Amino acid sequence: MRLRQLRETLANIKIFDRRFEVREVEIPDRDEGEVEAGFLLQVVYEEADIVTGKVETQRSREWYLWEGASETDVVHTAFAAVMRSYDHVVQEHFMYKGVRVYSPHVDIDERLAIGKKH
């Protein structure tokens, strides 16, 4: 799939205020020494920062799509990206006794320490 085709496919997806950004990347293959071309997709939206309250552009993690991805692959990946983005937002806003108990911003070392207690 070419970048133009990818952008056209993504432009046909409508999900609330979310939009997609995509960029081309080349990833070196460690075993073969060749370069694999592909794309990185991000979900982008405007929302208040949970710390400052200021409305800012928010970006999801990047999702890789290989150059040979089909239209179905692109749509499924975009769906997964949006679902993960909303999951992140719910985790940020879920409060118990005034505490964000499912914060996605907890460091892995903190999670390990909590896990060792159980």
C-alpha cells in the first residue's frame, strides 16, 4: 500500500473527534540486513490534559503497518489504535476515592513493586 492510498483509507474512518496521522518509516531487518518499509499510524485528538486541564493535542502510541498491508489490515489496525486510545482515556479518568487507580502513566517499576506484594 502506498502512503496516498493509506491516507485515503484512513480518511474514510469516522470516530468522534479522532483523526489519524501517518508517516513512512524504514526498519532495518537485523537478520537479513535489509530494510523493510512501512508506516507508523497515530490517533490524534484534542483533549484537556489531566494534570494541567489545558486543552492540548493528544497522541496515541504509534502503530506499525507494513508496506504490504491490505485495506482490511489498515482498518483493523486503526480500530485497535482507537480502542487502545479510548482505553487509555478511561484509565486516566477512572477514579476511586478520589484517586486515579488505573492510571496508564504508572512506571513499570512501580507496577512491579505492587505486584510483588500480592
